[in-house]
Amino acid sequence: MKLPPTLAELQHEHVTMQLECIDRMYLNAYVPQLTSEGGIAAFCRDYLGHRFASTNAAVPRTKAFVAAIREFAQRQGVELVPFRKGERKDDVMQRKLRAFKKAGRSEGVVFVGVAQENARIPRTIRKQLPGGGTIPWISYTHQPVNHYYFYCNDRDFGPFFLKFCSYFPYAAKLCLNGHEYLKCQLQQRGIAFEALDNGLLSCADIKAAQRISDALSSAKIDRFFRKWLARLPHPYSAADRRAGYRYQLSILQAEFSLTQIWDRAHYGRSFFEELIRENIDLGRPQQVQLIFARRMQRKTATDGRCRTRIITAGVVPSLHVYYKNTHLKQYYKQGRGLRTETTINNTYDFGLGRLLKNLPAVREIGRAANRRVLEVERVSHDCHIGAEAFDKLQKPAEVDGQHVCALPFGQPRVQALLSVLVMFVLQPGGFRNKQLRPLLAQLLGIDESEITAGRMSYDLRRLRLHGLIERQAKSQRYRLTPFGLKAALFYARIYQRLLRPGFSELADARLVGSSPLAQAFASLQQRLDAYTAQEVAA
């Protein structure tokens, strides 16, 4: 038995540009010595010299850090923006970034945002001693505290933000985008490209773009992070940093994307929808094992951590596959190509540490998953071929310098013409102009005299230039081509046996009680009306 072709095989003929790139990266910036109760206690007692371990010792540092942020914003002429509840921070950034660039600035802090968010922070509590009495003790808790967002634009990395928790030990988050880094590097090298939202649509040198993308390393990201730490208010003094209290980066979330731009973008949506229909079981354990190259334990295979979801935003569907904390997503991006993204939220799922130095190994896992899913997904047919063949018949065309009119589906004359052609498929000698006219007149319900030889010749020319018929050598006879037979059968059978009877059942009020199709639509309409009335009343 021959298996259906994979998506990778079918796409090979249609992809004009392909790019693998780090997408969004969300990095955790932390001081390794201050990630536990014991580390906090050692900082307070051994480094600061306090008798007891108490976070109260950090209160003056916290006040000084917040004051330094506000002073920095005032000195730099940067707006301090309180984020409103439910407001998308990225939308605020895009508005202010446009004004920033319009002012002719290429690098700097765009604005400083402040939002109250939950954070895991150390607090001092009183611990009961076995012999009586209490002592100060460090314990972690979650509570809402102010976070300060430094939204910036970098010459090499583009837009990014660095977020600081205002409470000791001042955990930070760095968010950057590999596609923005790539665009900046292409501009600096003078390589022309057309931008796609969070990606590239085309590039004058796609091989150079891929090399630049591959060269985004953990060392470059770390240097970029240190560069901006030196420019922004820092919660730890130079003496603290010399004592070893320095930020380190770890991978909190990393997205790896594969963008494939199609040559026939207007057929892509139907192709992707067919892909979703035929691969709804992609999240089954046996499929997930292939995509992520991980042997699935029985518990993982049955506890719901492997699953598939189809999500539709408006009219745009997307396919989602989950493995533990890893999420693979496919969608048709901006009507131009297929985007496959693997987001790794916990590197421990793949036996790797979270430190930034593990980026090469994490990137290879993400890229491999993007490639493997294309090999796992199977599609029974190439939608591009069918869509293109049908589309050509619906539109006028130029064939060998000759203009040919369309053969639109559903037009009475076209439907009758193709139905008549099928009658001659078994006639070895083919058919002639005068043989078609009486049969066509009968189907159209008109007199044969109304179909002149010239009019019939016009129809035969349309059929010939569209490739549905061909003229026999040295004669005025025609015969159906293999493609013509297929097109004629589908035009005639679909219209006569599916569309016409189906619409008749739906439109004829007398059939509502006897037609299953009409009853199903009536039931659907009643349910929609009831649901609408209920929501309006609520």
C-alpha cells in the first residue's frame, strides 16, 4: 500500500523561501546566590554583616533602586507610563516606538512602564524555636509588587524590554526577538528584504539571512544583556558585583520558527485547512514521539500532556500540538506562507539545563521538531494542483497569444456543454460541430436554430484553448482530452447530483418535514435563534 505524501514532500514544489530563526526569547535574569532562603540569609549576615537574617536590611536598597529608576527617567527625558489593567504592553510599545523612530533616534530607552504583578519574594517571619521563643527567618511568598519595564530599541537587536522586580532580590526578565535581530543585521549589511509581521516575506540573499540567524549565539545575547545593564539603573552596586552578586541568564521560554513562503499564496489557506482535517490526530503519543524524538512513558502518554487542539481566531485556524510543557503551533501566516513554531517552556523536558549556554542544544531540538512535523503530517492530495486547475477554468486567459474566455462553473451554457461532451467519450471517431448543436439545444431548452455554427465554433475554441478537447489531425473532428473528461464529469456530476438537489431540498418549503437535510438546517437555525435570544436577554 502506498502511503499519502508527507507535507514536506508536497511543499517542496511550492516553497520559494524558507527561513529557520529564533523567534521570541524570554530569559530569566537572576543572581545565583540569592535564589534560596539560605542564600538570602548568607547575604544578610555574612555580606551585609547583620546579626540576624532579615529582609528588612534590603529596604534601603529597594528605596534607592526605585528612586534611581525615577531619576533616570527624568534625566533622560523618558516617559514613565503606568500600565492600565488589561492593556496590552506591546501595543503601547508599538505606538511609542513609531514616535521614537520618527524623531530620528535609532537606539535608546523608548519609555519606562510600571505594573503591579505577582512575584515570588523572600519575607522575614518569626520562627518558633523548640525550647521557646522565636527568631527571624526567611520564607518565600507570592504577593503583588511593582515591576519596572524598560522598553528599548537597540541598533543590533531592535525592540526589546528588560523588566525588574522592585523588591529584593530584584529578579529580572529579558525579552528579545530573533527576527528583529535579523532585520537589523540585514539593514546594516545593505541586504534588501521585505518584512513580514515578525518575520521575512522575501530576501535578496536568503542564504546570508540564514547564516545571520544561525550566528545569534548565547555569547552575543549575554553581551547585549551586559551592555544594557551598564546603561540602566542597577540594583546592585559595583562592590556587590565584585563580591560575586552578578546577574546570570537562563532560558525561561524560547520559540523557534520555520517560515515557508509559498509560490501560490492564494491557494495556501485551502491547503492548510486540508492539512488540519487530515492530521487531527497529530497529538497522539505515537505521533508526538516522532515529532520530538522522545520515547513516551506510559504515564506521559495517558495523563493529557500529549494532545492536539484546533484554535480559530476570527477565520484563521491554527494547529497546536503539546508535549509536556512544549507547544508546537502551525498556522497560515498573513496569507503568504506556513509558519511552524516550537515553544520550549521547560528545557528539563528534554534533559537539558536552563542556563543560556544550553541555547545551541535547545535550538536544535526546536528546529528538529519543526522539520519532523512536516515529515509526520500527511496530506492525501496537493490542494495547489486542484485549486489552480479549477481557477484557470474560472478566469479568462491568454494561450499562445490568443485570448480565451472563462468556463465558469454553474453557468447554464457551460454546464450543458460539458454534459454533452461526456456523451461522446466512447465515440472513436470523435465529434463534430454539427453533432453538438442539437444536443446542446435540447439541454438548454431552446430551438436548434438559435445555436449557429459560428456560436458553436466559439464554444469549441474555448474548450480547446483550455485543454478540454483537442482537434484530430487533418479533420474537423474533436475528442475529449483526459483532463477534459475529468473536468466535464466533475462539473456535471457535482452540479446535477449535489448542488442542485441540495439547494432544492433547502429552498422548497414543502420538503421541510421529509428532507433530512432540510430538517438538519431547520434545527440548526432554531438553536442559533434560541442561543441569540438567550444572550440578548442576559
